[in-house]
Amino acid sequence: MRIKVRSVDFYRLPMRTRFPFCYGIASMTELPHLFVRAVVDIDGHESVGMSADGLPPKWFTKNPGTSFEDDLPEMLRVIRHAADVAVDAVPSDSFFAWWRLLYDRQQRWAKEQSIPPLLSGFGVSLLERAALDAFCRAIGRPLHRVLITDQLQLEPSKIRGQLSGIRPADFLAGQPADELIVRHTIGLADPLTAAEIDPGDRVHDGLPHSLEDNIRQYGITHFKIKLSGSLDHDTDRLRQLARIIRSQVGARARFTLDGNENFHRVEDFQEHWNTYQADPVLRSFFSASLLFVEQPIHRDSALSQPLDLGSGWVAPPAMIIDESDADLSSFPTAVSCGYVGTSHKNCKGVVKGILNAADIFHCQQNQQTGVLSAEDLANVGPVALLQDLAVAACIGVDHIERNGHHYFCGLSMMPQSEQERALRNHPDLYEVAEAGFPTLKIRNGKIRLGSVNAAPFGVAELPDVGLFEHWEI
């Protein structure tokens, strides 16, 4: 099936958070939300596809020496280059061949320009998602069906030799998940109780603000707890969280720890971990409910040192990478260092995420532990969130970090017609909040995905980009 990208256009919508989202070295209060619209020739017929993402500070490049105003032009240059590569490329005979050409050319350019591979891959992912959306629409099939019947003509062994003979039907879910458990993000500055919120900081949009209110309103049972790297602060906050989560959720509670790349040496994180284990409250909390620890070691050194979880560790945790999953060799390298898994975010690449799912399957077939998580980038609809959920429904995860609905006010920032479109097409995913805007429908800690799975690539009907500002980048 021949593929050729004819044109790419960009649109933006400024967005503000309900309250600051503090993660690692950044505290996000506003960001541009980018829409990518691509016209793609599929076997001689034009099809339009879209992708979208917020452009967050200090995630793709964690450099404390620059401001977001410094970083944004570089992000846009990376995205523009990926679009130019896609448009300039000759027609390809399969989606996989098209993606591989785009990925290789983008990464070569990024290396020459000293651009980090995680950021370079973000540009690839936006074009990849828009083209995949156009592909699914052109053939009239939803994502899961496209993947499971291998219409993308994926060739995993061309990327990783150990995947020879493995096809998508071997490792993808036989049917897409019809619901997923929401793993609620607890940011570094998030209030745990309503009493902690100063009157001047209260939000008045009808959505829950404190952790306790989120648990009560949504029935949350799964959590992602962010660490600051300050041992005393994290220990105290973890004890608070143990008390609240146990009292509100009980034995059903599960959580992950996000190390936020706070440690440059494994030994530094080991010291913190062993201190937690020496605390009876935390030792019990971890033993009963901890799923894994995500990316405690900074990306600059995580894959250059072994974890060595033997001598000196007290009940060591399973650890996975996230920000270190920057290129196609990252996950196999992580496994050789002692990590047991990685995370999927669409912003890191759909094809790369599927390859990682194949590698997890390969690990499990060889009696090795393999963990594939699903994480967030403060995703919101009407495009980015739904496409991310569509992939997650296919790769076999049963819980997924969601935080866009927590830090942003539903779809209230979208034009009214787009709010109505989302409610009309995805009534199982969205509902009308008390204040009148669409918000994520979470029941008993879960979200339903029937309409997402039935759509071509998560989104039943594309938004009208004419309602957004055209962005010349």
C-alpha cells in the first residue's frame, strides 16, 4: 500500500492549567497545544489525518539552565524538520517503510544538530500519528484491526534481531481493552486534603482539586506518586499518602513511584529506597501496593550504569525507564542494565511503543520479567488523549496514568462546537460537568473506551482546524 505525505499544516490553542502541575524541575501553568493536520496519499487517494499534543516545559529536554521561551523554538524546529522530511520523501510501499525512512532521516539530522533523541523522536511521533490516522481513515478500519492484521506491514526484526518471527497477532491483545483503570497522578505540589488549599488558590470549576476529593468523586484506586529527590520531604509526604490512600481506598490501592530523574547514581537512589524500607509505615505500604518505580536515575546516566539490585538493597523494587526510552535501542539497553520494562506514551512514538510491546512479549516468552506501563503527558482531547488511549487499549495494559483531566479544566478551552462534537461522538468517555463543559467520565476509577476503539485512530470525527490559530513554524 503506497503512502505519500502531500502537505502538513500546524494549528495552536493556548491552554492554562487549573493549578500548577509540578513535576521534576518544572512547574507547568500554561502551554501551547499543537494540532498537526496532514494530507496523505494512500494508494492514489487523499486522506486527511491529525495528531496533537501539548508542548510542555522541561520534559523532552531537562536542562535547568534554559527557560521554556528558550526551549520552545527548538521544539518547533524539530517538528518542522520532521514535517519537511515527510513531505519531501518519495512514496513508500508500506506504512512501516514510510515510518522507518522518516525516523532514520530525522535522527541523523538530530545527531548532526546535537538535538537529544527524545526530542527528535517527538517530531517523528507527531507526523507518524497524523499519517496513521489518515491511513486508518483511508481503509475504514479502527486501529486495533489495522494492527492485528498487520496492515502496517511491521517488520520488528529489522529493528531488533531478537524479534525475528514475531508478528503483531502474537503479542497484541486479541481484542482492544474496553476499559482501563485510571492511575491518578499526584504531582509534587498537589494538595492532599482540602484543608491544605489556601482560599486564594482554590479552583471553582466544579472538578475535584485535592487528592481526597479525586478519590471520592472518581473512585480512584491506582496512583502515580512523584518524588522530589529530597529524602526528608519525600519520606514525610509518602507517610501522609500512605495514611490517606489506605484509609480512603484500602486493600485495592496500587501505586507507582516516579523518580523524576532525581538521582545521577544508582547508589543515591538506593540510599533513599533503603531509608523508606526502614520506616515500618512505608515498608508496609510498599509491600502491599507498590507496582514499580519509574525512571529514578537521570537520563544522562541511567543506561550507562547497571542497577545491581543485589548486595546492599533492602527488598529492591522493579524499575522501568521512561525518559531514557529515547531511541530504538533504549529498551534493550535498559534490560541489559537490569530494568524490567518501559513506559508507553504516544509522544515517544507509536511504532516504537509497539516494538517495545513485542520485546516485552519476547522477554516473557523467555521466562524473564517484562513490564509495559502506560503514562501521560498531560494529554487532553479532542485528539491527543483519544489517540493515546487507542494505542494503550491494544498493547495489553490494564491501568494507565491519566492527568490531563486533573490539571486542565476538561475541554472547556475548546470552541463550543468541538465540545459538542466530543460529547456526541464519545459519550462513554466524556460527560457534561456541572459547569457545562465536557470532562472525562471516570466511574469506579475506570474509563470506558468503546467509542475510542470503534473510531479509526481513537477519534471518531476530526476537529475543525479552522477554529484554531494557524501556526507558521
